[in-house]
Amino acid sequence: MNSFSLRHPWLVPVLLLGLAGCASVGPNYQPPDLQAPAHFNGQAALAARPASTPAPPLDQWWTGFHDPALTRLIERVQAQNLDLAAAEARIEAARAVLQRTRAQQLPAADLSADSTREHQSLESPLGKIAHALPGYQRDSTLYEADAGASWEWDLFGGLRRQTEAATAEAQAAEANRLGLRVSLTAEAADAYFRLRGAERRLRLAEARAATDSQWLTLTDLRVQDGLAAAHDRDLAQAQLADTRALIAPLRQEIATQMNRLDVLMGAYPGANAAQLAEPESEEAIPAIGAAGGPADLLRRRPDVIAAERQLAAANAEIGVAMAEYYPKVSLSALIGSASLGGGTLFTSASEQAAAAVGLRWRLFDFGRVNGEVAEAKGRNAEALARYRQAMLRATEDVEDAIVALIDNEALRQQRQQQVDARAAAYRKTQLATARGALSLYDQLLEQRQLQQAQDQLQQARTDNALAAVATFRALGGGW
């Protein structure tokens, strides 16, 4: 690295005129055209699905479920989550880098003042010469005050490219925060619906266990009366044990999802158990709009936005590297005052000033600069591939979520039909038992089958709600 000051300042304009054509080095950024399809493969099926409520706005999709507890929960997560707080801090750090980069394009000024007390050695070269002079004083105090300024002329745009890169990085950090917000919102809704589903299935399991206990008692009586074999009693005991075995995992699931929600809200596990335990009505699965197709993901998905901003930053870094091919010109000036006496510090006799024009040019370091430029271009190519991959992944997420939603919705409808048929059969069995046409044994058998179908329906409802949440998340909803 070579650095020197020009003795003839008039050479600077000549040099600058000769190099002016090289300004703004590096490629200007243009967002790539990804040519996304106009529609999702499952878009027609998504639009045709029946829904109990209209499509909510994507930025507040959770309101479409019409569950006040869910809405309160998500509002608390968005306000209190610690991962979001960390993301906010990263944004502030990125903005600080941008501020610092912008400041490099402005003149820098500084003030300095000092007072130096010196006791001169008579044995030093200066002391041996000066002490024989008339009026020599071995003790002296020097007062000095200076104001200086410097400025690097961004002739070839290296600093401007640095600012472009820092701006894009700050925007990427903001997009990453929005992506985290989308993920955490969906995660909170996912945990909430799993919690509610486990609570309802637990009540059903406890009711089934009570029915199976009655079944076992009745079977035992039938065995004693010789109306059933001992094998039937063993089967009834096994069935009761199987049903009771469902209770512990469901209780564990409830505790796990409550703890998960507490941590999402920035609290210790158990802090919100009372609020989370409040029973709520069944969720309503709203309609979901995806009219914009895959192209809309370029504007909606924060991870795609962040990848595009990272690409813009990598493109600007090419210009930063290429600017090293060219000289850097800097201007500096100093004005101040220095005196051996404080009373004469700011008089005309104590004034001092200096000005300099500096030129720095990595003239014999182009091999290293070539490597830096090639590295920047490689990172830009990597960022472009990541951007394209982010778009493909986003489209894949939406397609998968639509398929899962449609299939789970169809399964839920089938389970509902099964429950309706079992409920009708159970009512007929009750009437027949009351008339004496059927035994209590037959009624309990039909009741157990109804309860089993209700449990399957509840699982299907939970899966349906989770699939809807996943679809909203895939579409980039939540900001």
C-alpha cells in the first residue's frame, strides 16, 4: 500500500479529470426476474373449499378463527417474545453499521488541546546546545489547541457501494425479524390448537375409561351368570387398560404445549397456566386467499425478501472490491495555536495551519485486488442461488400446505359423518334398551364406538386447524 502527499496541489484536478470516467465502479443492482408461475397448483382447490368464515387479512390471519383467547395469546407473543427482542437488537446493530458507513462519506473533524510541562535535560543534544544560549530556561510549558478536518473524496464510488451494501444488510435484518415474527405467530397458534385438542381428547378419554369400566363390570356379571366366557372379561380388562393408557400422554401433551406457550410469551413455564386452561369453543377454520399466486411470495415472504436484500448487498460488495483498482484521494487541514505562554495562545503570532492532499493507490497490489473482486463475485453468485432457492422453497411450502389443508379438511368431514352415524345408532340403541329390546351390554358397546369416533373426529379437527395455520405461515402471513 502506497501513501504520499502531493507537493503541487494543482496536480489533483488534472488527476481527477483523467480518472473521472471511472466513477461508480461495479455493477448496478437489478433484481433478477424469477419468472414465477401465475398460480399455485392447488390454488383452485383452495378457493373452492367451503369455509365457515371469510378470509381474514394475511397480516392478522389469526383473527379469522374467531377465538379471543388465541388473539390475546398471539398479541402477547408478538409483544413479549425474547427471540423477537434479540432480532430487534440485531436490527439496531445493522442500522448502526449503516450509520457508520454513511458517515465515512462526510468530512471528519476533531478538536484537540493539551498542555505539556517539560524539564529539559542538560545532557541531551538539545540541552547541551541550548543551555549556553542567553535566556535559556530549563523548565518550559507548551500550550496547544488545534482543529483538524479530513475527507476522503469518494471519486470512484467505493464508499457509496459500501453504503448500498450496509443499507441492504439492514433491510435484510428487518426482513429476518419479520420472518421470525411470522414463524413465532404460527408456532404460538400451532401450540394453542394442540393444547386445545389435547384437552378435548383428554375429556373424551376419561369418558371412554368410565364407559369401559362399566363394560368390565357388566362383563364380569355376565361371566358369573354364565352368559359370557372368562375370555370376554379379559378382553374388557385389556380394553380398559388401553383406554387409560391414552390419558397420561394427553396430560403430558397439555403440559408440554402450556410450557411452550409460556416460553413463547417470554415467561417461565407455568406462569400462564390459569389463563391457558380456560376452555374455549371449537375453532372456526376461515377461508384462505392466495389470489396473488407465487409472484406474491416475492412481496409477502420475509425469507424471500431477506434473500433478495442479501443479493443486493453482495452485488454492492463487488463495487467495493473493484474500487480498490483505483486511487483514493483525501483532503485534510489543520488550524490551531501553539505557545509557550498561556496568555499568547490565541494571538496571531501563535497561529499554525497546515493543509494536505493525499493519494493512496494499491498500484502494485492488483493480484490481491483481483482475488478480492473474484471473491465478491463468487459471493454474489451464491446469493443469487440462495435467492432462487428461497423462492422455490417458499412455493413448495405453499403447495404442500394447500394439499395438507384440503386432505385434512376432507378427513374431518368424513370423521364428522362417522360421528353423526354413530350418534344416530347410539340414540336408537338407547331407545331399544329402554323398551327392553336390547340389553345394557349392547348400549355400552354402541357408546364405546361413538366415543372412539368422537376422539378420531377431535384429532381430525386439530389437524385441520394446524394445516390452516401452516398455510397462513407458508403464504407469509403475520406481518
